[in-house]
Amino acid sequence: MTSTINVFYELKVADGKAEELKNIVKNMVAYNQAGEPGTRVYNVYLSLDGSTLTYWESHEDNHAMQFHAERFANGEFVNQILERTTSARLCLYGSVSDELKAWSIDHGFDVEYAELIDGFDRTLSTASP
């Protein structure tokens, strides 16, 4: 099994805010790519009608996930995103630690959790160099 934590974060876009969010997201992605080596996947999608912003993320383990969460919660982008959205659904997939669950509650995140039953990830390399 894997220690990977996957994130699905879906936000409803406030009227007329889709274009602003696109610019914010581009800066946010660059910031995370440069500063989060434990973040394996960080993709942000906008629905074709501009009504839904979706983050699909993969973090190598609980430590990397919490590092990302703290950067988001304490960073410049959280307010920029939340001011332009109206509601959100946040889901974490994997063996989320009790520490990370407690951190989420303490920081006001309402999270849905799901544990992996079985599966595979072809993006993970198991070959030695």
C-alpha cells in the first residue's frame, strides 16, 4: 500500500470571478511547485461553464500534506481563493494521520475522509536508479 494522501477540493466560483481565479491559480501553482517537494501532483481545473474550481492533489505522505496545508492556511492565496468562491467540498483520500485530522479541525476545515481499499499508481517509480 501507499502512504500517499490525495486531495479533492471543489469550490463553487462566485459570479464573475472565474477569470480572476485563473490568474491567482497560476501564481499559486508556481509557488507550490517551487516550495513543496513532497507535492507530487497539483492540478487545478475550471469547469467549462466557469462555475466550479477543482483541485486534484497528491502528496507523498501525511508530513507533505500537512506542510502543504499549513502553507495554504497561512499563505497569501487562501483569502484570494475564498473571497472569490461561495462554498467548498474538501476530501482527503488515504491513511490520514490523527495529527492531520486534528490540525484540520483546529483550522476550521470541514473534511471528508476515505481510506484506500486497494489500487495502484503507475506514476510511482519502484525502479532503482
